[in-house]
Amino acid sequence: MTVRVSRPASAAAAAMVLPLALCQFVASYAATNMNVAISDIAHDLGTTVIGVQTAITLFTLTMAALMLPGSKMTDIWGRKRCFVTGLAVYGAGALVAALSPSLPVLVAGYSLGEGVGSALMIPPVYILLTVAFTDRTTRAKAFGAISAAAGVGAAAGPLIGGVITSGISWRASFLAQVALVAVILLLSRRIVATPVPESAPFDLGGAVLSGTGLLLIVIGFLMSGSNGWFVARKDVDVLGTTLIHEGGVSPTLLFILAGLLVLVWFVVHIGGRERRGREPLVRLALFRNHRSNLGLTTQFAQWLTMQGSFFVISVFLQQVRGYSAIEVGVILLPTTLGILASSSLAGRLARRRQQRTLVWAGFVVTILGMVLLLLLARATGSVLLFVPGLLFVGIGVGVMLTSSVNVVQSSFPDDVQGEISGLSRSVSNLGSSLGTAIAGSALVSSLVEGNAHFLLALVVLTVLAVGGLVAAVRLPPDPA
């Protein structure tokens, strides 16, 4: 995970890459290692597959909702202090999750504890790298290491989690995260603390509005499977009172619309703060950059596709094919190898090709992999038929992860890297959260029967990936 840059000043920058990459690895690992242990966790805690899916979704949602406030804290506490604090909170959450006796405690430790910790420790990763590596080539290499760590963490999560779950217990996987966090804390001594800029008061109102809006939207998607999209399939009771009768407006639609309205309120709120000369949670100017907006759209689609497909395939292999946690991890290994191979070439590819070319090419390869899974993966037959599709998905994701981050981060000067980093990570984690929620919704849909639920989920994810490709094709050329 080291990046070679010119000495002497850049030696300190290169030394930061390992702890930052490991930090990104552990956060990405946490989002996917649960997939292979779904059956074990559900049985152990007396819950269901949907219950564990909700915990996974809430983990990425917590990160999405708090990334903007977390990035703002880097300007208040300083980048290194925010990074170290986030690691400590994450480690504490992982320990609680390891000892959890029930689903609510698992949600408290994993979804909330690790989610809050990630929201504090991830924004400094991208800010520190962007500031430390100033030219496009070395920055691409640094981002390549981080993106490789993110992709491999997500892709290797099923394998590593499967080995630990099968060999010891799913709880040991959380204890392994505690141990890795301790190692990262020791390595973080390599990170040079930067002066804390003079910052304005924290925009608490903006943080509450943005977080509430995203929460309502994701809850809406989670409810769609059992309640329908437009018409309620059953009575909705709260504290013994029926609020929505069967046949009425679906709570799914109400929650999503409410979330959108709150986000509109959030935009009005930050616009009002700017007009009054007060510091908002995020500047509206960040949403006026055409290149960045398209880059953020591709990031959203990438993580939605990757996390959603990992969830669907993992559940399919466990519930339909009857494979154990470690067997599922081994079957998903081609994706890990594909991401690792393509991410390692990020620096070389960045020198030879436009970033937008790499992003749309990555989408094309990923979509090809999804199509191969749709055509070849079956409830019976050899699992080798999964390999081509999984490999192509891994290669495609690895190619575009680094490039899309570069597109977004490089669209702005250093003085707004904190805000754009938080916005970028928030969008990516929202994609992860909705990917799992949408996939879970399709798996319990009444539109199809039997194993066709898994086919429906993959078709939906493939269509959304095509939307990401459309955004990638529209990306403008790289600036000179």
C-alpha cells in the first residue's frame, strides 16, 4: 500500500498512506463481511435475514448521514485528531458488537458505533491525501492505494469474514476489527498533525436536517418490500393505533417523500446561512460544479451496484445453494482478485487515459459482469459459472473507484477539500445503504415467486448501473 513520490518532503506523505489505507480497508470490510455470516448471526441472535440486512443498511446509512458533519469536524478538531477519535469510537463499537446478545445491541455497536466512528475517521483520509499529494499522477497513486483498500476490503470481506465465522465465530470478526484498529492507532503516529484553521460555529441545524432526510429515504426503501411502493399491503399500526389501513397510501412513499422534503429544507437552510454570512454545513457552490456532480453520481452508482450485488449473491449462496460462510467467501474470491488487480494499475492508467474514460470503461465491464451473472448463475449446477461474472464485476469496480474519486476531489481547491471529501463519502455510503436496501426489497417482493427474487434484484441493480454509465459518459474531459 506504499506510494513512491519524490523526496524529501514527500517521504512524510508516503508514510501516511499505510494507516490511511488500512482505515479505509476496515470500514469497507465492515460493510460486507456480515453478508456471509447472515444465517449464523440471525440464528445466534434469534432474528431474521431481514433483521441482519437492516443492521447492515443502518451501518452504511449512519456513515452517509454523518459524513458531512464528520468532515466539518476536521476543521474544528484538526484532521489527525478527528481521524484518531473516529478510530477509537469505531473500535469501541466493534467491541460492543462482538459481545452483543441481541439484534438491538448489535445495531448499537455495529450500525451506530462503527458508523459514527467511520464518519469521523474516513473524511480525514481523503483530505490528508489530497493536500499531501499535489500532482495528478502521485495523487492518483495515493488514491489508488486507498481505493484498492476500499475495494479489497469490501470484496475480501466475505472471504475473510467467512474464514473467521466458520473457523471461530462471527463475533471473532468484530474482535479482529478491534485488533486492526489498535494497529492503525499505532501507525497513525506517522501522520503529521496540521494546524487547526479558525472555524465558524458548527451548523447543527444543517447536520440534523441532512441526516434526517437521508434516514427517512432509506427507511422508506427498507419498508418497500413488506409494505409496497404505492399502496399499503397491510395495516400500519403504531402503539396499537392503525395509522394507515390496507389499500391506503404506502408508508414507503410517505417516508421517501418526507425525506426529500427535509433535504429541500436542508438546501434552503444552508442557502440562508450563506446569505447571512454564516458558515453552512456544506457550501451550495459544491453542487454547482458540473464535473463534480457527475462524478458524485458515478460514485453513488458504483457503491450501490457493488454493495447490492454482494448482498444478493451472498444471500443466494447461503439460502438457496446452502453454502457455509467460508464457502461463500471462496466463491466471491474472483471479485476480490479483480478489484485488487485493476486498482493496482490506477496510477499507470491515470497517466495514459482520461479519468472519464476509466470511469465509463469500468461501468461497461461491471455491467458485463452483471449480465454474465444473470445468464450463468443458477440454483443448481457448478459454482464455476459464477466466476466470469464476479471477475468482471471486480475488474470494473476496481478501474472506476479510483478514477471517480479523483474526478470529484480534483474538481476543487485545497481549501474546500474537507467539505467535498465529506460530501463524496456521504454520497458513496448512501449508495451502499440504498444498494442493500433496494436489494433486500427485491428479495421479499411479491412481484415474483421462488428464486426469481434474486434474478429480480440483480436486474434492478444492473439497470441502476446503466444509469451510472450514462453519467460517466457525460463527464467532461480532465482539466489540463
